[in-house]
Amino acid sequence: MRISFDGATNRLPRTVWLLGLVSLFMDTSSELIHALLPVYMTTVLGLSVLSVGVVEGIAEATASMLKVVSGVWSDRIGSRKWLAVTGYGLSALTKPLFPLASGAGEVIAARFIDRIGKGIRGAPRDALVADATPPELRNAAYGLRQSLDTVGATLGPLAAIVLLALYADNLRLVLWFGVIPAVIAVAILAFGVREPRRDTLQIAAAKANGKGVDWRAARGLPPAFWQVVGLAALSTVARLTEAFLVLRGDQVGVSVLWIALVTLVLSLTYALSAYPVGVLAARWGRKRLFGLGLAVLAASMLLLGGVLPLGMPGFWLGVALWGLHMGLTQGLLSAAVAETAPPALRGTAFGLFHLTIGLMQLLAAIGAGWLWQAIGSGALFTLAAALALLCLPVLWLWLQENPPST
């Protein structure tokens, strides 16, 4: 694929495409399984909404904490690919545990191990995209990787719906199909991706900081990076988590057979928007598109909460807008991290970025689970809409525009 910037024509590197395909296959596997888990945990295993929030929040926070460690190590050892292979491989090994599980403890354990794998792979993979891509193509590169990742998140729940219909709601059998794309993802990464050579001076600079995880390395990250992190943290709290959209669908009357459509709809709008947004950012600027993303998130929360009384169509529109918000914001944040972090500290920067998001997801998930039970789901989504709008002043103060492309 070619992308034009003011008359110049550039091609995204092969590494970016392959990493996008790795994300596509792994997300197909994960979302085939995870699209059914929130309802499965509440209706079959008997867990409360607060318990689901705690499990989801701690799982994501665990993954994010590990991203710091893997990101730092990818800077210091001079290799990112094999850390990513380890993380993807660990996640692939957990997929058979879901259909083999006989109780809540085993499902929760598999969920945590899967998130550990995600934690190991996330920062090295994102830094690898930056290493392989020239600066003027990074918005598009992260948009493409995010789009392909989300195509997988679309195919997963779609496959779950089809397989549940074909196999008469045999959930355990359907979960086994999640193993196949996970294995394909690991094979593409291990045998197809070639890691770009990093400047020896960059590697030496990273190694000079020490052999362990040294938090003092964060001092080398500029204020612009921390501003991006702060904006990401605030918007993450406002967004809640995907699990609450699935639970809201169950609450408003979406049947178990069709509950995976929630993930399908949001993933489809995410996939269709992330790459075009990355391309448009070079012309329109990040602030404008990210601001639009926050406004879309606020509208989504109001629809999901029933404040805008459109019934079931309003619920599905709210889900679609949630996915559009992700497409308008997540790739831009990754590109901003890559742009503001020194090359020698890119892995560390992505690790800290993901750690912050994970901690905010933990806060949002536990808080949302408690508020759901204390004040009701409608009030919860309304509060989230207000938080999204409060992020707009922070956006204009903190997020820098793209530098001119060369």
C-alpha cells in the first residue's frame, strides 16, 4: 500500500504489515473467547458485575506492569522480536485452557496468564513498529497495525456467532477453535518478521543505564511524553472497559447467542477508522482528530446509558461510536509516544505508557463495577460522558501537533 504526503509517495515497511497480521490472528483467537466471557462469568459461573470488573481490571493492570519490564529489556538487550515471540507464545498456550476449564478458578487463571503474555509482547512490538518506520509514516503505521488488530477483534466474535449457531450453543467446542489463529500468529512472528537493525549507539546508551529495571531511566523522557501519558490516562478512565458494554447489552435484552455482536460492532468500526485516521493525522493534526474522538466517546456513553432515549437502536449506535472513538484516538497516542520518546528509550516509553493505561483500566473497572451496583448503569455511563468532555481542555494544553513531514 502506498500513502501520499504532499506529493511524496512512501510505502509502509513489510515489518509493519506482518506485525499487523500477527495482531489480527491473535486478536481473532482472543476475541472469539473473550467476547463470551463476561456473560459466561456472570450467568454460568455466578460472579457479580463488581467481580467481573475486578478480574478484568487486575488482569489488564498485570499486563501493563509487565509491559514496563519487557519494554526496558527490549531497549537494553538490543532485540525486541524474541520478547514479542515469548509473549505471543505464552498467550497462545493459554487458549486450550479455556475449553478445558471446569470452574471459575481455572477460567480466571487462564485469563491472567493470557494477560501476562500480552504484557510481555506489547511494548517490544510497538517499539518495533517505530524502529521499522520512518517518522513521516508513523501515524499511518500505527493506524494500520491497529486496524489489522481490530479486524481480528471483528472476526473473533463473528466466528463465535457462526460457530455457536453451527454447533448448537456448544460453548466448550467453540472455544477450541480459538487455538488455531493463535498458533498462526506465533508462526508469522517467529518465521516471517525480521527485526530492523538498531543503531549501536542507541543500544549502548540503553545498556549504560544498568542491567535491571531502573526507574531512573524515566528521567530521560521529555515532558511532552508525560503529557501524552497524562492525556491517555484521563481518557482511559472515561472510556470504562469493553466488558461493561457486553454486560450492558445483556441488561438491555441482547440474547446470549447474539451477545458477541457487541464486540463485533465496536471492533468493526474501530478497524474501519483506525488506519484512515492515521493517514488523515498528517494533514489535519492530532488535536483535531483526538478532540473529535472525545466528543464521540461522550455521545457513545450517553447512548449506552439511555440518556438519549433511542431504545435498542441507540444501544447499537452507542457501541459503534465507542469503536469509532478507539479508532480516532489509540493509533494517534501510540504515534505520539514514538515521536516524543528518544529512540534509545522507546521500549521503556511504551512500557510506561501501557503501565499507566493499565492502572487506569484497573481504577475504571473496579470503580465502574462498584458504581454499577451503587447508582445503576445509566448513571455510570452518564458520568463517563462527563469525564470524556472534561478531557478536552487537557487535550488542547498537552497534546502536541505532528512535526512537519520530510
